[in-house]
Amino acid sequence: KQEVTQIPAALSVPEGENLVLNCSFTDSAIYNLQWFRQDPGKGLTSLLLIQSSQREQTSGRLNASLDKSSGRSTLYIAASQPGDSATYLCAGGDSWGKLQFGAGTQVVVTP
Amino acid sequence: NAGVTQTPKFQVLKTGQSMTLQCAQDMNHNSMYWYRQDPGMGLRLIYYSASEGTTDKGEVPNGYNVSRLNKREFSLRLESAAPSQTSVYFCASSERGPGYTFGSGTRLTVV
């Protein structure tokens, strides 16, 4: 069974600093790796999806990498802003679309 | 707006009562899912439906039943609610991974 871990559980950074969020998974036969953002009391918003054959995906200030051999994915957010404050969840997906989630990293960006 | 719609948004049940959570998507996705989210934990899969007419158990199916009424609708039923089912429930749809879209959630309290 795939297990997904996110460390740290919480992170606080000053505005402008780059954010680095870590995700580790146990089963390297992962179909894809997805990153989501969740604002308090809201649903999840998809940020980036990396297929198992890819090494990274980029969208604006966001870049996510995938290293299947080490069981790790990293989400980079450049030049953080207070609006980036949220909980970020990573999830490993199988070929049926089922996701195994980590517990998330709660990010606070201080002005 | 295109997306996943969940009803109700909030519900309080007494132990032993039953209820059905409704979910509908208008993106013509084949796959639909029900997850629950508990404090300090990632989302866990309850049931999923890979296509109209099929349903399968996820990680935590006990105490729940589902119905894939048609391609658009996927409902989750609690036959006899228990306090352990107090949680936030999310419905989602996708096309085998890419294009994962979540609803805004149902906050359920069982007293």
C-alpha cells in the first residue's frame, strides 16, 4: 500500500522567500504525483500533476519535481506572497485515478 | 460554473440516523470519488466509481454505501451514522488522473 508523508507539518516564511515543500512516498510504481492547495474551510485546488515518466512540471511560480528512485517529490514556490498561505497536499495516484494523500504542510507567509 | 457540486454543505446527525450526501459533476468525467478528511490526516478514499455502473471500495468503506446514478451523479449514504463518521466529506471527479476536480465539501457532525 502506498504511503505518503509530508514533512514538516507546518512552515512559516517571510514574504519574498522561496518555499520548498517535501513529499515522500513508499511505492516507486507510482502512476502520477499530484500537488493540491487547500484554503481553510474550502475544497482542494489542483496545482500540478507529474506523470511517472516526467521529472518535473512548472506553472508560473510553481515547480514540482519527481524522483521515483528515491521516492520523493518537491514543490518549489518562488518569491512567496501572503496569498500563498494555505495547506499544500501531495498525493500519489494509481492507474485508476485513486489518490493516496499525505497529511499536508500548512504554510504561513508573513508580510 | 463547471465543476463538482456537493449538497448539503453542513449537516448534524444524531447517532443512528441515516443520510445521503449528493454529488454531481458537469465535466463529463468518467471517474468519481468520495474521500473523507479528518484533522491532522490527509484525505482517505471511501469509494470510487471508474465509470457509470461500477463502484469499488477504497481504503475506509465500512459504514458507507454508494450509488453511481448516472455519469453525472455519485451519492454516498450513511445507513446508521456513528460519531466516528464525523468528518469533512469531499467528492471529486477525474479522467483517470488528469483533471482532478474536487467539490467544496460537506461538514458532517454526528452527535
